[in-house]
Amino acid sequence: MLACCASRSFAAAMVAGRPYQSADALLAAISSTFTTLTWDDVLEAMRSHPRIGERVSGQSAVEQSGVTDSSRAALADANRAYEQRFGYVFLVCASGLSGQDMLARLRERLNHDPATERAVATAELHMITVKRAAGLVAAP
């Protein structure tokens, strides 16, 4: 579960709920558990995510495959602005998005007030977690 969401509280809650009778039950438990996470839990999980547009490996590289060299510099600049404004890494469920899509979302979210952005970042973390967990249960 930590590979899906690096919050220790999340992982502990998910382990405590085992066994899950189906993939749907697992995904429902993820959604339910997300409603119990504190902002500190979300921040803990976010710290394991690389900046969008950085050269990465593993699962993050697959998720960020839409980033091209032409968008990396603009993403780096926008990431710095985001982190200065909010104090944490920009998080987006990047699967299926181009580098330009990610950049547009980042720039749009720079206009959010802090409370709105926390809610959006938490929702993005939830989407990432669900996608990763679904991938694990679908794997042979």
C-alpha cells in the first residue's frame, strides 16, 4: 500500500482492513480511508512524489510519460512558483496527460486559494492512489 500512497496512516488503515474480497472492495476501502486522512498524512504522501517534469524512473516515469524535453523547462519554472506559493510539491494525476496539459493545470492551480488547493491536491493524490492500486490488482 505504501507504493500506492506513502502515508503511513493510509497504509496502516488499509492493512487493518484486509482481506478485501474483490478489487472493487479494495478500491472502495481506499476511497473510504482517504476521507480519514489529515493534511499531515497527505503531505507525508506527497513528499514521496517527484516534481512533475523531472527525469524520474519507476512508476512515476510511466505516469509522467507525456512530459517531453520541450515542456521540462517551463514545468520546472512553474513548479518553483507553485512550491513558493503553497509550500509543497505540485501533484497531478499525470497518467494520459501531455507535458503541456500538466503545465496548464499547474498554472491554473496557482490561482487557487490555499484551502482550495489543499482539496485539489488531496483529490489528485486519491486518483493516483486508486490508479496505482488498480494496476497492482490487475497485474498477473
